Amino acid sequence: MGMDELNTGIKNRRIRQGQRSHCKQSAAVIVGLVLTMAPCLSWAQVSLATLVDMAAKNSGTVRTAQADLDKARAALSQSRDAFVPTIAFGSGLPAFPSIGFTGNLPTIWDANVSSLVFSLPQIRYIRAAQAGVNAALANLKDAHEQVALDTSTEYIELDTLNQELAVAQQQESFAKRLVDIEQQRAEAGVDPLSDLLQAKLTAAQLKLKRLHLETRVDTLAQQLSALTGMPVAAIVTDHASIPAIPAVKANDARPLAGIESANLLALSKQYVAKGDSDHNRMYPEIGFGVQYNRNTTLLNNINKYYAQPLPANNFSSGFSIRVPLFDWGSRDKAKQSAADALRAKVEAEQAEKQNDIQIATLNSTLRELDAQAEVASLKKQISDEQLKTVQAQLELGSGGGAGPGAPAQVTPKAEQQVQIDERQNYQESLDADLNLSKARLSLLRALGHMQDWLNELH
């Protein structure tokens, strides 16, 4: 191999090495750009109103209530259609020619029109069906409100826990700094080993609390995902979308949709029982009918048996009057319907009493939670002032002298401990506010003001 060929080979290898190096640099630049743009590609915040709407569309309870409403409306239409004339058309051709007197007119086709003109039981059934529609409407509203309550409660809790998680992470950083300080002081012989172990215990406890918060946040995100059908990663709370929860009182109650539905359902069953009972009171039922027959003598010898030839066109109409005199089946059915009506009424009364008990319990709980929130807020304010004092003393010096009775010099160790305590009090304040918000939402629901909350959301 000549020198020229050797030089050419070395040059080509250098070119290939340079291309590979350039590719590696380009890949590193691309990876860096992707990592830089990753926050921009993350999911945007989703408002509480959006989640509530999606939960209502995704809820099996709401869809079931909507199906019950559709069924109730169909039952109402069916009960009313008893007074709407029905038209039927029929036709029949003999397979073989008829011979002799068969007893039936040889009809090619016939048409019938019939309807109910008057029936007191049927009027009761129509009223029962209308009450059933109203009950289904109230039940659908109640389902919407319950889904809104569940979604709002979990959303507010998730938003609060996200704030607490950020606080816990700050506490961990302060605790790590405290461990470092105690490590130095223990090595210098300033503090005993027990102080270092205590600092490590504090750091471990704060880590455990952070892990617990992360688990709870993941669980709430999964629950909201199941409620709304959204991906877990897409559920990013927006604190600004949470409106203030009004503080209602127990004496400001409105009819609750669930209780209203139960009362209307009981009323519907009472109408049914009344209609079944009317069947045994000899109330007349009046019907109307029209009939047309088209007869033929092509495939039979029917005219041999009649004095006059069989007419091709036959028409008749009239009213039918039915008066029930003795019907044990209807009597037993009326007893069954009366028992169902009584059961529905008792269940509605029980639901109303349970709601009254819930209102009283929530009202008492709210007074305690208000007091707890006030205590937590005051503790937070005190810790804020203590932190400011410690930080000022660290920055400017405590001014303490060396003589007896002089205040001790503030150390960085004390600063870290005060910061941990301040974050702890802030977290307790967030917890108190969360419990208060959840209780107020539950009271809104029990008092029938949930729709006001939904209007605030939108």
C-alpha cells in the first residue's frame, strides 16, 4: 500500500469519527431541548367546574337516573295513550275453497278502531305516572348534586394536599439542614449525640409524612380519574377555580331533591293504589269502537245459507260500557298496591328524619371546626412572628451580652427548628380549613343549597 493510499484512509477515518462526534453532539442538543421543553408539554390545570361537568357525564349514577327518567316518561305516555284511538288492519285468505256453512264470514281484510273514553282508574294511573316523572326528575337532580359534592370535595382536598406536600418538602429541606448542623456540633463536642439523633428522627418523621401525603395525593387523583374519565396525569388542580363556600345555617333549609323524589314516588304509589281500589267500586268504564269488514264469495258458497246475498262492505260502530261487579283478583291487587304505597311513604319520612339528624350533626360539627380553624390560624400567626424574630436576631445579632442573665445568642440550629415549626403550623391551618370546607359543602347538600354552589362554579 502506498503512502497516498495510507494518507487517504487515515483522512477518511478522521472524517467518519468527526461525523460520529457531530451526531453525538446533535443528539445531546436534542435531548437537552426536550428536557427544557418538558414543563411546557405537561398537562395544563383543569378547573373545578370542568371536572364537575365531566363527572356528571361520566357518572353511572347520573346515567341510571336519566334512564329512569326516560322510562317514567314512556310510562306516562303509555298511560295517556289508553284514550288515544288505536287502528288495526288485518287480512286473511283461505288456503282452499270453503264448502258448507263454516260459521265465520269470509272476510278478505278488516280494520278496527278502538279507544277508551272514560275510566276513573286510568285517570289515577295517569296521575301516578306524572308523579313518577316528577320523582325521576328530582332523583336526577339529586344524582347530579351528589356527584358534584363528591367531585368538589375530592378536588378541594387534592388542591389542599398539593399545598401541604409543598410544605412538607420545605420541612424536609429544613430538617436536612438541621441534621447537618447537629452533625457538625456533635463532632465539635458542642451538643450531645442525643441531639443529633433527635434531629435525624425529626427528618425521618417528616419524610414519612411526605410519603403519606404523596400516597394520598395519588389516591385522590385516581378517584377523580375514575369519576371523570380523565387521565390521572391530566388532573392538575387550579386553586383559583374554587369559589368561596357560603356559610349557611341550619334554619335556612330548602326541599332536598332526594327527599322530594321519595315523597313524589310515594305519591305515585298512592295514586296507583287508589286506581286499583277504584276497580272494585263499580265505576263504569266506557270504550268506543269502529269495525269494517270486506267480505267475498269467490272461494265459498256462503250465499246458499242466507236469505239475502252477502254484502261486500260491512261497517259497525258503538260504545261499550263495563261495570265491575265481582273481581277478587283486582281486590287483592288493590291491597298489594296499598301496602307498597304505605312502605314508600314510611321510607320518605325516614329519609327526611335522617336528613334532619345529619343537618343537626353537621351544624354542631361546623361550630367545632370553626373554633379549630381559628386556633390553627392564631398558631400560624404566632409562628410567623417567631420566625421573623429569629431571622432578625440572626441577621442583626441578638444583642445579648456575656454577663449572667443575658439572653442566649440565637443559633442557626434554632432558626431551622423555628422554620420547621412554622411550616407545621401552616400545614395544620391548611388541614383545619380543609375540614371546614368539607363540612360546609356537606351542609350545603343537606340543606338543599347545592345548586347555589354549582351556580358559583359556572
